[in-house]
Amino acid sequence: MLSLNDVILLSLGQQTITCLAAIAWKTNSSLSLEKVQVEPPKSGEVRIKIISTGICGSDDHAVKGIIPLKCPFIPGHEGAGIVESIGEGVSSVKPGDKVLTLAIPQCRECSACLNPKGNFCEKQDFLPPSGLMLDGTSRFTCKGEKIYHSFRTSTFTEYTVAPEISVVKIDAAAPMDKICVISCEVATGYGAAVHSAKVTPGSTCVVFGLGGIGSAIVMGCKASGASRIIGVDINEEKFPRARALGVTDCLNPSNLKKPVQEVVKEMTGTGVDFAFEAIGLAETMVAAWDSCHLSHGVCIIIGVSAPGSKFSLSAQSVSTGRTLKGTCLGDYKTRDCFPQLVTAYLQNKINIDPLITHQLPFDQLHKAFELYHSGKTIRCVLLF
């Protein structure tokens, strides 16, 4: 028999909620704070009260149209919240649970999920994005108009609805004002170094892009015992923070008299053991590849590029033994591994705190984006 509290929760879960959200009405325009209606979760879905969300480069790419989402949409994917209600058939979470949102789900049924390698679930809504839930409809409306989802997470809102496969329960002791960065920044950056590349002790590394993801990569390289970490960025304001995280040498390509990859090779003598690209530009992807040791260098591409972007490599250079690998969210199986990352943080095995340089209330969203664009923040977390 259901308790009175269960009956109340079930009743609330069937109601539409009106709340504050940020909407991109059109591409490359300022986000607008609006009152939106959030429908109850349907079968296999979860409605979440968002507590914190980070501003990631992918959100900026979406707003600018580099990632072509359908407008109008609610951005955001790096989120932490509390389950408000669940739809029929949901069994992995219940109302009151602390959860992370997952930009890449884990359905545990498709070929990607069943293979021990990789994590790019076939039920993802990233490439290409539909902006809709798995049933082809939206849970958001504003002023009578349908509002599209962002990666089926949409965390720039007080309440969101996500598929159960895009949500994972985490330890009840997790601090909700900062743990959201596990769901993207930490998994993507730190995971690229320790899980995707498996950086080795004593190795040399170069990181192209010293923003939030690049900073997490640096932390992962240092934690793995890299002896030298070269950081590359055109914004020198990022250099002091990067050095504090573990970067040993900082390079600004615009101040160099020769291509940065040549400078990296001169600095290391042979090229680095591991190169990471966290920008999303074809030229920096090639530069990362060219920075690698000819025989055993590993080049990891993390940055998200615009649709149709291509880069070319010397065909002869590929045969020397170098490895080129793309990675998403550190290759972690998201529902399986993200709770483990949270636990590792709670046990002081990893420290995410230095990655969060600013925290602002959600209604200061525009100030947070200004900080992001200026390069004055590693990660700004919005609090609800």
C-alpha cells in the first residue's frame, strides 16, 4: 500500500510546472530568461529539480549554432538535481534521489553500450540533434510555443525532463553546488587523460586549449604522473591558473615565430607522448597530431567542431605508428561510471574544486557567459 507521502508525490508528478528557464529563441542571440511550462514525465522519463549547472563550451557552441540545435531551445547539459517525479516504468531512480544529467545516455541495449569499448550510445541526441524526447515530442512550452530540448538534458531551467537513460543516481552525500561538473567537465577532460589516453608516469603531454575541459585534462595528466605538461592557448590570462593545476610550460601560438607543433617538438626533442585537442578547430587538431612522437605518440581529439569541418593529415605520416583517437566524456559508460567518479571525489581521490572558479545565481546567467567569453573562469556554476 502507498504511503500518504507517496500519493502526494505521485499527484504532484502529474502536474505541469511553471518555472524560470533560459531560452535561445534564435541562433547566435542572447539567451532570454522566460517562464516556461514543464510537462510531467512520460513513460521512461524523469522530471528533475535542477540545483546546479555548469556553463560548458558545448552550450556556447549550441547558442552560436556551431552545434546546430533547433530553435527555440533550452540549453544546458552539465547538471545536478533532485528527482521530482518519475514516469511509468522508471526503476533506477525515485523522487528525492540526487542525480546527474547525462548528455550521452547509456541505454545498455544498443551496440555501443554492449561493446566494452566506447560510450556513444545510439540513443544519444548529439549527432545529429533532434531537440526532442525519444517519443519525438517536447516537454517544454513557452508563450504557447513548443521549446526544443538540448541533448535531452536542458539544464538551464529550474525543472527539466530527461529520459531515464540520461539520468544517474549519485551518492546522497554529494555537494549539489559543485558536483554537476562531474557530468561533463571532469568526465570529458580528466577522463580523456586517465581513462581514454591512459597517460603514463614520466610521460610528456601537450594540451591545446586551457578552458574548462583543457584544465581538467591538465589535472588528469598530472594525476597520472606526467613529467611535463605543455599548455597552449591564445589567452595568456589562463596561464597562471594552468600552471597552478600542473602545466609546466605555456605557449601562445600568436606570439611564436614558427608553428606551435614545431616549437613543441623542439622543446621535447622528439614530440610528446600524449597530445590533447580541446578547442574544436581543424588547425589545432592537426597541430596536436603533428606534436606527437612519430612512433608512439597518442593524439586525443576532444573538441567539438562545426558540422562539415574536415582536417587532412599527411598520409605518409600516419604509417609511423602514431595513434589518433576521438573521445567523448572520457569514454566512460555514463550510468555505470559517473557515480564512481562522484564517490572518488567524496573519498578525496580526485579533487574537482579547483575547476570551479565562479558560482553565480541562475538569474545572473548573462554575467556567467561574459566570464566564459573573457576567459576569466575555468568553470562557472549556476545555482538555483
